[in-house]
Amino acid sequence: MFLQRAIAAADRICSGAMKERIQKVLANAGVDSRRNVEAMVRQGRIHVNGKAVWDLPVLINPAVDKVEVDGHPIRLKPAKEQRHFYFLLNKPRGVYATNVAQGAQIRAIDLLPRNLRARLYPVGRLEAESKGLLLLTNDGDLTNKLTHARYGVPKTYRAIVEGVPNERMLAQLEEGVWLADKSGKGFKTPRCKIRIAHRSPRQSVLELNLREGRNLQLRRMLAKIGHKVREVTRTKFGPLTLDGVAPGKFRPLTPKEIRMLQKSPMERRAQKPERTSADQAGDGEFED
């Protein structure tokens, strides 16, 4: 009897040691990013061993527990057995950077090969009305680093705006402006770099370099100084560019590009930058 209890106790200890956070496991399984998985939990869309889970943290053992998302069973694999895919997509306007389509919406993942035997999801956000560089992968660890504010992966956007912003306005944006949020307290946008790439009497083309941001921040920043945005294109994401990739087309990342992406967030973290308002708010994914 004593031996059986000891074995059972050892099994529980081993099982507990193998448990991981559900958002990490499902991100590595290609369900969605960690943050989106957290939202799914709070919405009651995830079941573990037949029971809905609503509150975080949720710890599971990928080798034992059964997980369903929206009623669909998810095949879980140990991290060492998970093959990772990385694609760069030139997202056209009107395509949604989400894995949950509503009605006839076209998703970014719908533009990838149909015979791809993996569940991929977008890294960060790029709203439907914006276009440009979008990274898709099933590498949950890398996605977490690339989208978290504290790592500050640089992104470059080209924005076409009405009118011609003056230097004082642009300097104000570069230093940060206050925008409203759902909490009612508002937040100050992080510092960024802006240059006028082209100007005419009716419109201007701006190039903006940002390391972090919040939902629709770029459009709201420019509206704050009285310039309506006509078009937004993401042209760079860390070391990646749109060179050679036509709208609606994609290509796999090279091994060198993958290594550069994996290295970039760690280099930024090593600098230990000061926490900004966006970092403190815990929302590092940029949507614009």
C-alpha cells in the first residue's frame, strides 16, 4: 500500500512538472497568438477535458489533457516535435489579420497554400483597411517576443495623409501625444521617428518608425493633429521588408531571416529600456 501511494505521488509530481500555460501550448499548436488565446479563455471558448475554462492561469499537460477550441479538438504536440513555419505576406486592403472570419471575410491565412499542414496565425495586428507586411507563423515563443512591448521590435509604415503636416506637428507626434482609451485615463504614445517622404498641396506621404503601439494608434495620432489618413502600408517588420513580394503574394522566410528575428528581440531586451505607457498598459501589439 505504501509503495502504491509513493508511485501515485511521484506520478502527480511528474505530471505537474510537465504542465504548461495553455496560451503557450495552443500558440505552439498554431491556434492563435498567446494574447488571443487568453481572450478565448475569458470568453469561455476553450474546454479542457470536457470542461470550459474561464479564468487564467490554466495549466495543462499536452501529453495527457484534451483541449477543444470552439468545439474543435486541438492536436497538441510537445514543443520539440512541433515543426515551425514562417511566411511573409503582402496583405492587401480588405483582408483580415485574424483566424476567426465573419461571413464572407477573407483572412490572411486564406492566402497561404491550401495544402499547408499546419495552423498558422498572424504575428500582431494589421487592420483590414491597412495593407503591407504581415508575418504568419505557428511559433508561439517567437510571436510572444515580437509582439510584446518590452522587446520593441521596430516597424515602418508609409501613410498617405490629407494636407501637409508642419514640422511643429510632426515634432509633437515624435515626442508622443495623449490619446483616450477604454479606461478613461488615456495614454501617451511612445516616441517615434517621422519623415515626410513626399508632399504636394493636397496630400503628403509620411514614413513612420515605431517600436510599440496600441490599437489604431497610427491613424489616431495623425487625426490628433488634423490630418486624415487615406492609406496605411506596413513596409518593414524588424529585419523583414516587402521587397520582391507583390500584393496578395507571400514567401517563406529564409533561415537567416528566422535567426535575425529570433535574435532581434533579445538584443532589444538586453538594453533594458525604460517602461513606457504602452508597456505598462500591457498592450504591445500594433494595429494600423
